[in-house]
Amino acid sequence: MVDPYADDAERAHRLSRRVAQFMERWRGRIRRRPWLNTVYKVLVTTFGGLIVVIGLILVPLPGPGWLIVFIGLTLLGTEYHWARRLLGWLRRVLARFWERWNMWRAARRAKREAQAD
């Protein structure tokens, strides 16, 4: 069986390099003007914090609450190291959760198949 998503990681890496280069040039222009840098940081903090709060409000409701929280942390992570660290930690926790979830489902499926035989 051929995995149709095998080269997605390489494509995402190429795209992220281009985005990172663009962002580095753009941030360089903003940093040259101290007042613009302050305005930019205030806007990123305000919007990022607002998006995180909205996402946390939406978590118990049906819908993409956690996705919105991740988007807000990604926005905050463009300016704050603590947000990047928190986002990395959340990604690791989420990856472990999905790994355990998939193992649990596979074990449950195997148990059901063993009972059916």
C-alpha cells in the first residue's frame, strides 16, 4: 500500500522555509522603526491573547476550540519565547495522546476480532 501523504512533510518544510524567509524580512523592516515595532508587538499580543481566550471559551463547546487556542499561541509565538515553548509542549502532549488513543483503539479492535473468532 502506498501512502498518499508520504511527501507532505517535505512539502510543508519547503513552504515553511519560504514563509520564514518572508517573515524575517518583514520583521526586519518593522524592527528598524522602534515605534512601529511597539505597535506591532501590542497588536500581536492583543490579537493573540484574544484568540487564545476565545478558543478556551469554545473548548467545552462542540467545535474547533483547541484548534483556535493553537492558532492564538502560534500568533503569540511569533513574538514571545514562552508561547513557542508552551506550543511545543502542547504539540508533544497532543502527539502522545493520539499515539495512546490509536494504540487503545488497535488493542480494542484486536480484542473484538479475537472474540469474534
